[in-house]
Amino acid sequence: MIELRDVSRVFAVGDQEVRAMDRVSLTIEPGEYLSIMGPSGSGKSTLLNILGLLDTPTSGTYLLQGQDVTSLNDRQLAATRNRTIGFVFQFFHLIPRLTARQNIELPLLLAGVDRRERSSRSTPLIEAFGLADRGHHRPDELSGGQRQRVAIARAVVNRPAVLLADEPTGNLDRTAGGEIIDLLEGLNRDGLTLVVVTHDPEIGERARRHIRVVDGRIGADRRRG
């Protein structure tokens, strides 16, 4: 599914080089559920950005579903990302002027999917995610938990192979956060590969595999059970 081979990411800061990732090798199998943890500045966000094709390695190889994506141009990267990867962020990133349904359907609209197909894909998600009575509400009319549900539905409406969640509960209270993790874990049980970046050890420990990033390297990689 995902394979990083000796991947490094180097940034120039003034006349110095900062190695945000340092020769990282990592394999993620289809359907895995893993958490990525580490202190601030450890490189976990850089790792997530590379996994999500939001950033490109300085060196090394990234294979996504068997395809070497390290040499793709920006348009090819965007097409691969839209087709294969879903994203969930801490601050939702919903479009304020769009309704919940319109936000969910946005990736399909951008992909040129017709209205009937957009509706047939979004409606089951709206119902399954407990948003049946909120489809026509705008983000400022929704609770934090409801906004994150909309964001997750938007992330999976294109039926991606992998979902990357960056601090998905960081802006929620404990009850709403627990409901969101339950929802993500349900998607994983249905076969979606799930990668969660979190600073919360309780959430991190729920994953079946735990990766700790330290100084741009994988300091620990362990499996539960």
C-alpha cells in the first residue's frame, strides 16, 4: 500500500540545513490502523505531509499502491492525491458559505462528477454519520463534532484507499472526540487504511500499530496484541 525507502526531507534555514526527515523507511499495509506520535518538531507533520503527497522528499523513494510517486509533477500529484488519499484536520477546513452536503460533495464537484452521482454518494454518508437533519446547515450552525463529521464524510466521499487524520480530536471536547475516533475506527474496520497523528497518548494507544518519531527518524515501531 505505502512504502517509504530511505526518505529524507531537508529544509534550508539561512545557511544551515535542517533534516526534518532523516532516511526514513516505512511500510504500511492495506487496512492497517496506526498512530504517529512524537514531540513538537520531531518530524511527524513532515512525515504526514509526505505520506499525503502535500510535500515531496528531498531524497529516497515513495511507492503508493506500487507506483513511484516521487517523480510526479504537481498535476499528477494532485490527481493521485484526490483519487487515493483522504484528509481530516484539527480545524475542519470547511467552506463557510457551503452547506454540510455541499462541503461533503465538493471533491466530487471538483472531479467533474454529475449531480445525481454526487447525491448518491453523499446521502449514505450523511445518514451513516448522523447528519441527516444537518445536511442543509452551514458550518457555523453545527457543533464541533458535527463539523468534524462533515469533514470526515468529505474526506471519504471519493472512496480513498487511505485516510490521514492530523489531530482529528484536537479541537473537540472528550465526548465529541471519542465519537470521532469511534467513527474513524469504524471506517478502518470496513477496510480503509487509517493513519492518525496525535499528541494524545490515549488516542495513540487505540491504534493497532504505534510509530514514534524522534529527530526526523522512527524511534519506535510497535504493534499491539
